[in-house]
Amino acid sequence: MTRPIRRDRDRGVFRRFAGDYLSAHGASMPPSHRRAVAHILACRTEALGGRVGRCDNCGAEIFSYHSCKNRSCPKCHGPQIQRWLAARKAEMLPCRYFHVTVTVP
């Protein structure tokens, strides 16, 4: 059974610990990882802007922020990841699996 991704909780962890983690380890992180952290922190916030939608029936306006679309962002790609995991699980044979690593000189 797969656990559902808690997108808001994950971003909360990033907001709480990213600054300290980047201060301690940011210099040794690949630039792509630093960009992913920045994208996840900015995802669906005022930092990326947004758009206004209007209901054709009642005229109510709804504002929604733009997403970062980063492949590492759990909020943007959480449902896609769950579909991928379900497809891989469907491919598994009905038997026990184990992983063996062999090192050849």
C-alpha cells in the first residue's frame, strides 16, 4: 500500500529547514538541487504570480497562484508520481523480491 503524498506538509518542511540546510550544505549541493529547493519554496505563492478566474454564472473571481512545474516538487508532480508508482506495482510478479549487488573487478 502506498502512502498518499502530503504536499503541504512537505513544503512546510522545506520552509522550516531549507534556510539552515542551505547555509550548512548549500556550497556542496549541485546547482540543480538548489534550484529545486527554490522552486519548491516559491511554488503556488505570490513569488510566481498568478491569475484570476471568473465564474460565468455568478461572476465570482477566484485567484490562483502559478506552480513551479519542477519535477521534484511534490505539489506539482505528486499525482503523476502516484500514477507511476501504481503502474510499476501492477508490473510486479506475485512473488517475493530481493536485490543483490555484485561487484566485479
